[in-house]
Amino acid sequence: MWGGIPVIEVMLPYVFTYGVKKLGILTIERFIEVLSENPARIIGLYPVKGSVTPSSDADIITTDPSKYVKIAADSLHHKVDWTTFEGVSLTGWPKYVVVNGRLLLSDGELIGENRLVRYI
């Protein structure tokens, strides 16, 4: 049994909803640093990851900051059938996700093979 709770899929919209929109304690620039640039720096992948520069991989996420989605465990992609966020409405869900130049999420739906890619 692993420790913790299944939270990775809701982390981005949770931090956006409460950090940026509701509480205003994060600017959009700081939000990007916290969830993208800083993790890449910590694991030694910056600026290839966590940056949008000519030398970086083409990893891009776009969101719809006005669309709220109510969380339901059966709509998440975790291996468990529950979530501590059941019924919470969040905004900032990924709308489009491009990894290494490949579109993996379109209009919020997984497309193609969508296998976990190992970068390290």
C-alpha cells in the first residue's frame, strides 16, 4: 500500500482556484513558477522542462480559467475509486496538454496512446 492521497490530477486546478482566483496569494507568474519551473529546478531538469524557451521541450498546458468543474471520483484518472475532493468545484483544469510536441489532452479529454513518458 502506498502512502498519501490521490491528488496529482487535482493539484493544478486546486492551486489555481485557491492560490490565484479566490485568495489571490499567487500571481499567474508565481503560479507557473510554483507548479512548473521550481519542480523542474529541484529535480535538475530546468530549463529543458519547466520553461518555454527555444532550448526547452515543447511542454505546454492551457486552461480555461472561467470554467468550474465539480470533482467526482469516477471522473478522475486515479487507480482508486475515491477522492478527498469529492464535490469541490475547481477551475483551471487543463484544456490542452502538449508534451514533447505531442498533443495528449484536447478539450480536457485524453487522446492517443497517452503513456506515461519517463524523462529522467
